[in-house]
Amino acid sequence: GENVEQHPSTLSVQEGDSAVIKCTYSDSASNYFPWYKQELGKRPQLIIDIRSNVGEKKDQRIAVTLNKTAKHFSLHITETQPEDSAVYFCAASLSGGSYIPTFGRGTSLIVHP
Amino acid sequence: NAGVTQTPKFQVLKTGQSMTLQCAQDMNHEYMSWYRQDPGMGLRLIHYSVGAGITDQGEVPNGYNVSRSTTEDFPLRLLSAAPSQTSVYFCASSYSTGGGKNEQFFGPGTRLTVL
């Protein structure tokens, strides 16, 4: 089955800095890579996703990049703000609702004011 | 729409007790799943369902049962609770889209402690 590795487990930055979280996956058939944000005591929520036919996707201050050959993908947050503090999960799956994603272990991002 | 709902929010059990965690969704989603979240372990899949009457095991199914008699409901049963089942449990639902999106919609979670 799919195996997703996520690094780092904890990331501490100053407000305004950039943050990068990296993930690798094992199954070359995976073609859908979502990122979820979980604020303290809340449920995970999708913040951005990318499919394997796209190398990069941006949404305001967040972007995801995908290197299908190397089987790794990354989340980039620019101009970090205290409200970006949360746990971020990457995941990999086949596209389509019947395919349940495999999640990484999560990265706790702390943004210091 | 209420989205995905879970009850109870908190539960304390004694070792050996059984209970059912409830999950319901009102979005007419075909697919539902149960995860457990433990510190440093991410979200691990327990069981999932691709439609009413169809369920399958995930990564950590031992000690849990599920059934899916309706599209809306997907209860998770703990047969004989053990301290190792202390965790936060999330139910999620998803649906097929023509664009290949596979977004998981999570419930608010149930925090379970087994003494």
C-alpha cells in the first residue's frame, strides 16, 4: 500500500518568514495530493490540493509543488501569520472519491509574533 | 447542511466495555471512513465504506467493527475497549467528482479515553 513520509514534525518560524513542509510517497500510481490544516481542537480541513498532471499550484500565500519523478511534494507558506499556526497533514491517493487517502504524520507549525 | 456530525464529543470507558461512536452526514456522499488520531501518528484509517452495505478494513481495524445500512450513517463499534484505543476518532465523507477531486469532509471528532 501507499506510504507517506512527512518532514519536519515541528516547524517554528517568525511572523513574516516562509515555511516549507515536505512529503514523499511510495506508490507511483498515486495522482492526487491534498493538504489539510488542523487548528487546535478542530477538525482537519482541506486547504489546497494538486493532481499529478500539474507541477505547481498557488492560492494566495500558499503553494504546492509536485515532483512526480522523485515522488515528493511540498507545501510552501509565504509571509506567515500567527493564524497559520496549526498542524498540517499531507496525503496521497488516486483521484476519485472511492480512493481513501493515506496521510502523513503531520507537521506542527508554530508562527511566533 | 450540518455536514458530518459525530456523537458523543467525549467518552470515558473502562477496559472491556463496548460502545458505538455515531457518525452521520447529510451531503449524500457515497464514501465514508473512520480515522484515529494519536500524537505523532497522523490520521490512521480504521475502516471505510464505498456505499451502503459495503465496508472494508483500513490500516488499523483490529478491535473495531462497522456497518453501513444507509448512505447517511456509519457507526463505529468498539467491541471490548482497551487502553490502546484511547484516541481522537474522526469520521469523514467524500464523493466522486468529474474533476478527480477527492476531498475528505471531517466530522468534529470524538475524544475517547479508556481506563
